[in-house]
Amino acid sequence: MVDPDGRDAIVSITRNKDGSVMLKVQTVVHITGSTEPSRIKGYNKDVKERFKNQQVNVEGKV
């Protein structure tokens, strides 16, 4: 992802009471090329599966 001027994504970081951190990234994705409805449904399905809530382990901490 390239966001040279910092206007294409919003990133927020929240520290939870238990010391864990939530990183939230919001952006709009523009698809060029085929906009056939069945392909768009496929794209949406793939995105939902790949970017569902996940835990990330950094330096031994979740």
C-alpha cells in the first residue's frame, strides 16, 4: 500500500485496560478493471476472510 500524503487511510491505536493494543486501519479500496457483480462478490468475500479480526504477536506479546 502506498499513501504518500497520508490522506487515504486512517489509523487509530487504542491501549486496552489489560495492556494489549488494538490497531484499527480504515481505508477505501478502489477496484479497477472488471466490475462484473460476481467478481465483486468474490473480492468482498476474500477481503472479509483475509482481514477478519486477528491477533498479532510482537516481541512475545499478543
